Amino acid sequence: MAEKDKLRKVGDILLNNAMYIIIAVAVVYITIMRPSFLGLSSIVNIISLTAAKLPIALGIGGCIVLTGTDISAGRVVGLTACISASLLTTAFKVFPNMASAAPLPLVLLLVIGVGALVGFVNGFSVAKFKLHPFIVTLSTQLIVYGIILMYLMRGVNNGQTLSGLTDNYRSFVTGTLFTIRGVAVPKYVLYAVILTVVMWIIWNKTTFGKNMFAVGSNEEAANVSGVNVMRTIIMVFMLAGMMYGITGFLDGARIASANANTGLNYECDAIAACVIGGVSFVGGIGRISGIVVGVLLLQIIFTGLNFLAVDANMLYIIKGLIILIACAIDMRKYLVRK
Amino acid sequence: MEEQEKNYSKQRETAPQRQLRGLYAKVNISVKSLNIIILVLAAAIVVCMVIGVSNAGFIVQFDTLGGTAVESQKHMYGEVIESPEPPSREGYVFDGWYLDQDATRPWDVDNDIVTESMTLYAGWRLR
Amino acid sequence: MNMQETNAPAEGGTQNVLLKMEGICKEFPGVKALNNVSLTVKAGTVHALMGENGAGKSTLMKCLFGVYSKDSGDIYLEGKKVDFKNSKEALENGVAMVHQELNQALKRNVMDNMWLGRFPKIAGWCPLTSEKKMYDETKRLFEDLEISVDPRRIMSTMPVSQRQMVEIAKAVSYNSKVIVFDEPTSSLTEEEVEHLFKIINMLRSRGCGIIYISHKMEEILRISDEITIMRDGQWIATRSAQTLTMNEIIKLMVGRELTNRYPEKDNKVGEPLLEVKSLSAMYSKLRDVSFVANKGEVLGVAGLDGSGRTELLENIFGIATRKNGEIYLHGKRVLNRNARESIANKFAMLTEERRATGIFAIRDIQANTTISSLRKYRYKGVPLLDNKKLAESTEWGIQAMHTKTPSQKTQIRSLSGGNQQKVILARWLLTDPEVLLLDEPTRGIDVGAKYEIYQLILNLAKEGKTVIMVSSEMPELLGVCDRILVMSGGQLAGEVDARTTTQEEIMTLAAKYA
């Protein structure tokens, strides 16, 4: 009997960590095949890509804690990237009348504001009209995409990719933070670290954070306990929107251009990362550290597969399977045995 | 203390109702079938990775934008492309390969390394 | 002391036994819901099942229909041992139930509901359903039962009584031998009740065995042949209906001794604190309730299920929409438009459905304790929370309530019902309330923990707080409260002094507008 119990426990551990086991095995294989995968430049590359995708995951994490989701994220990143790239440029195609690039802090505030606005629309519809976040963010996703396309048609741009960004914008984002043995670490890594700390404080140290978890785990009880459920939901979505705005701002300079496809499918990566990192769809469960680990793991596996020259089309399939298996494992953890 | 802990976990297991909420509120599945699902998905991921690795290689395509056709190439990560035969086009002079159609981001054929599947566009100058 | 009586009806006789449940036991964590209960239903009789709320009637039925798995005991249907896994299996074997809350597809029409799960086909080989067969069968059945409902009518356009008739017809259409009626008359007019009784009599004469669950004495005495009475999950008595009077039934239902089950009452009632004037609800039948509650008083609210007890508390606390009515605290009007405002006005409310609206199941004790009073734990001048203060308050809550928990970081779902309730009580005490609204504070809690909760309630009253407590267990109200408001059909049927009243008086009042 005891042996059977033991066996079951081992099985439990294996299944609950199936995801990590697969990733670990894959990393070992990749390292054997291509030792340079664990080289310094490769590691720095993984860390900076993780940093680039972290803010958006931090934003979506809050929505998932509320048992919701946000699939408008990628398009909001696209819109804010286009806005940044159109204002902080040397070739004024969207606004032909502009003489010089707009001030950097102003643009940053503007894109954060745009993100917050979309987040407010999402949050308000979810909180006030009790629509499912999936439906709401699906429609805002489409609306934002339409706005991007129209925005890119403005002036003399005619839908082209925006490039020719100003130097101080590019250096503000991609400039060298410090170098380790000749490998440069870009500045946006620092920004991602700052955002992570800020989000950790918001989630763990503020009334809003505690309320968010309460609403996520039992909305009815939260209402009875005197939590302002509507405000909490709206604020979670607005905070997420701000994160997308910042991501857009960073991404414009990181990729050195912005077009209608910038940010496409970012939300998929972010949601996958959150679920891998233990932010549960059960609601009311999640940690910032988990999200960071989730983004990092996802980045490691995909950089590794890229090292093996696995085709991008196959990566999509693998990504989809990873989301499925992460959900199944997540569900398993909270399922009561019958 | 230990016994107390034991008691609590026992209570949890005999709880008469499921306590899932959120997106899983309507999930009605046994742990056993979930185990099978997880194993099947894990196997599927491994299979996809194996297929991906065995078909490894990034396809580099060349779009000559109206010039003579150039055959696509397959490369592993970190390789440089083999310099293809320069295409020709009536009334234009070929001036190298670019990452975009507008010929703004040039590709250094001898030094740039392949990191993903991509299409290179020919740059043309009026003769 | 158990007052079990041993005058079960003589076995056999002229009537044959249809359904026999023997020695059924069922235990939930911390609660013995059924303890060795037996029930015998004979063909061609109506067998009434009586007991207070929580006596175990519905648990017994759920064990019959396989909703709960019984811990021990046997069920025999016509002498054969059965163990249904779900209500569908029971239905196919001739055991049907007409539910208190109707489970019907309201958007569909009558015959769709009748044939749900077994739609007749045009022919054996053809997967198309035959509307005509459905219609004809339904029509024939309705004529048989003298129900005048168009089989094509959409369910949601019909009154509850007619929907119930459809449910009965469905049970009959399965050729059910045993039909359980769970509070069938709670939403029927007198005329409809007559019709229902006619149908029941018809079924009885066909040789069906009917189990009839109800609170209404007159009905039971009129319709039933035998009566089984349950109390506290135990079988108390089974007797022929002719030999019983209403008073005897009540005595059997409530007849337990009250010694030592409640702490000594030593709270002192002070001056008036809360005044509620002609409170009516917008979306429930609560109407025109007025009362005064005093400082240091435990005010009970009694009534049957659905009499508006819970709605009364919800309307005071502002989580249900009020139509009109005013609330005064210390003589000053308070609005209490939502829970936040009510908490600011020093109200607190323990909800009835602990799992659904009380606990945050996957959050830990600390989060569950401090959620309503988070503002208190901020650093001065900074909108950040102080972990030390959070931990201190939680610790206070655990100590003051004598909560048994391994640590503050334990998930609340792993605690027993009584301990969960203590955590929620602590949550509310941390908001410093003057008026506590407690809805079924001891539901699903075992006897020992109940005593502790009573003690806590009385201590609060001693501190000068006003406690308004809803309960469906009358002895509990008599043991803990100073005064008791009796609700009936959404109205205040009367107010009694807990020291001088009797359960019989309360029961009579509770039936006043029912």
C-alpha cells in the first residue's frame, strides 16, 4: 500500500512538472548538438529577448488572475510602436508638417496613455456589462488593428513600414547598459527589471493587489467583503494596457521599425508564459516570479529550437501544444480527486 | 502538529464538491483522463520537436522583383549564404540583396549569418 | 437522550413494499448527515417525510438518487437491491423525483422537455426525431392526467405550477413506481394544490408509491397515509397518518432537549441602535418589514426556506436592490447602497453560502482574514501594506476565534467548515462593526464548533454590538437570541420573546402567509 502511494506520488510529481522536464531535456539536447547555445552571447541574447517580452506578460498576468485573458495585447503593442516610431523619427511621413521629433518623455507618456485607454475600454466592458474578457478583447483587438492601418495611411506614409528612427530614441532603448567580455547588454533589460519590481510591489504590497487576488478567487465574496469589484477589474486591465504601451515603445526602437504586423501574436507568447509560470486560470493564483520564469523558459526553448534551425512554422505548432499542456497541468493541480 | 496536517489533507480529499472556479468552472474530468491528456500532449510536443529537428534548416528565398529567377537555399543556424548568381533585369543594374522591398536594409552576403527563414529582395538601380 | 420510538409499522400485511431503504449512513467532513435512517414505502400509499430544515430529508433523497454516495446501508426496489449512480439511472428504473427547484430547459417547449434524453425516432433506422410521436404521446398523457397545457408551448411562458405539472407528467411517462415530491406546493395556489392532490390520488390508486416532502402540516395530514419523521439525520418515528395530530408531529420534529447545547446568556440589552422602516425589495418578495434592534442584543430571524430571511439581511447590507424603506443607525439615516458603504457604516454580514460568497477558497488564512479591512494595514503616508500589521491582525483573529489552523499561510479550503466560519467572523470583526448580520452562522458545522460560534456571538453582544442572526434551526434561535422575528412569505409575521415563546408558536407564525 505504502509503495503504491509512493509510486503515485512520483507519478504526480512527474506529471505536474512534465513541462519543465521536456524543456530541460530539450536544453540538454540542444547544448550537446550546439555547445555555443550556452555561450555568453547566446545567454545575453536570451536574457534580452526575455526582457523584451516580460512587460506584456506582466500585464496579461493580472488579467489571468481575474480568470480573464487579454488577446488585444499584441495589437496594442503594434499601435503604440507605430505611434512611437511615427513621432520619434527623422522622416515625418505620418505627420508631414512636423519639423522635429517629439520629446521622448512626452511620447512615452502618450503611448502609456493610449495603452491605458484601450485597457479602460476592456476593463469597463468586462466589469460593467459582465461580458467575457475573451469577447471584449477580441473586439478591441480588431478595432485597434483597424486604427493601426488607418494611422499608417495618414500623411504621405501610405501604409509603409515606419523607420528612420531618431538616434536618441534608439540609444535610449537599445543603447549599451554595460558589457560583459565584449557582449553588450541593452538598456531595455534594465527597464524590464524596473517594471518587474514595480509590478511585484503592486501585486504584493498594495490594497489593489490584494483586492485583485480576492476578486480573482471569488468575485461574489469580494463584493460582499466590501471590495470595489468594478474598479479593481478596470484597474487591472488599465495596468495591463500601460504595460503594452511600454512594450510598444521599447519594441519600436528594438526592432528599429514598426508596421501593421508589429506585435502580432505577442499575447499568445505572454499567455503561454503566464500559464507555464503558474498563473492559474482557476483565478486568484499567480506570482510575479512565476511569470518571469515562464517567459524565460519559453524564450530558452524557442531560442534553442531556432539554434537547431527548426522551421518557424513548426514553432507555432509547438507553441500551441505548450499552451495546451500547460493548461492541462494547471487544471490537474487544482482538480479535486473524485 | 503532523497529525493535524494529516487530518486537514484527509478533509480536503473527501470534500463533497469540486472547488474549481474561473475558466475551469465547468470542467468535469477525472484526474486519470487528464493524466492521459498530459502524456499524449507531451508526446506530441516531443514528436513535433523531432520532426522539426530532422527537417532542420532555414529556407532563404530570393525575390528578384522582376529580374531573372534565383534558386532558394537551405541553411543551418549561423551559416552565411552562398553568394548566388547575380540576377539581371532589363533597364536596371543589380546592386545587392536587401531585407526589404524598398532596399533600405542591405544584407551583407559574405558576413551576415542566417538566424531564421527569410526572403531577400534584389536591389535595382536604373541604368 | 434519544427519543427514538420503536413502533415501525408491521412488515408485510396486505400492501407490498415498493421501496425499502435500510440503515443509510452518510457523513460529510465534520458532520454526520444521516445516521442509520430507514424508510419503507408501500405500493398505493403516500408516505410523508417530515423534519426541520437540515434534518436530513434531502440528503436521504440525494442518497437514493445517487447524487451522494451513501457510506453504508442498502436500498431495495421491489425486493431487488439497487444502487443508482445518477438520477437518470433511477428514472429508468422507475424512481422519479419532482424537484423543488425545477431543472428544466426553459427556452424549449413542453414536449422537448418531456422527451429530453429519449427523443422518439421516426423509425429505428432513421436518426430524425419524430415531432408527431412526441406531440401525440404528450397530448395523450396530459389528457390522462387532466392537464390542460399545449405541448408546443415554450416553458418559460408558463407559470411555475404548470411547469411542475409537466415535471409530474414526465415522471409518470417513465412509468415510475416511486415518485418523490419535494415541497411541491411551495409555489402553487390553492386551486392548483387541489389539482395536484387529484393527480397524486390518481397515482396512488394506480399503485404508485409516493414520497411526499413538505413543511405544511395540513397538507400532510390530508394527503398522506404514513408519516416518517426525521431529526438531526436520524430516523425518529414512522406512523400511520390517522393516528397523528399536528401537535404530535411538531413534538416529534423538534423534541430534543435543550440543556447544555447553548452557552449561558449573560448579555445585557441596551437602547435601540438599528431601526428598519418598511423595507421592501425590488427583485424578491420581501415587503414592508419594520423592526428595531437594540444594542447588545441578539435578534433572531426565523422562518421557512424562501420566507425572505436571507433577503432581509441582503437588503439591509445593500447587496440586493431595495425598492423602498429606510434604515436608521443611532437615529441617523444610513443608505447602505452597496457592501462598501455598509462596511463604512459599521455593518458586517456573514453570508449563508459560505463556499459561494464567503471564502476565497484558494487564498490563505491571512488573505481571507484581512480582505475587508486592508486600509488599516497601510504604512503611514504610503499606499503600501505592512506585512507585520497584516500578520498581527490575522494572529489576533486566529487567537480570538480559537481557529484551528496549522499556520496563517494555510489555504482556507483545507479547514473544516467551523474553522472557515471563524475566519470569516474574524474578517468582519476586524472592520469594527456595530451591527453584525449573520446568515445561518452554524450551517454545515458540527455540534462542538456550533457551541463555540454561539459563545462568540454572545460575547459580541456583551461588547455592545447588535447581532441579527438568521437560522433555520429553531432550538438554536431559542437558545441564543433575545427576541425572534418570524418571517413568512416575505413579510414579518410576528415578533416573539425568545425566553417565553415556544417552537409551536414560531411554527404557527411562520406558516401565516406561506
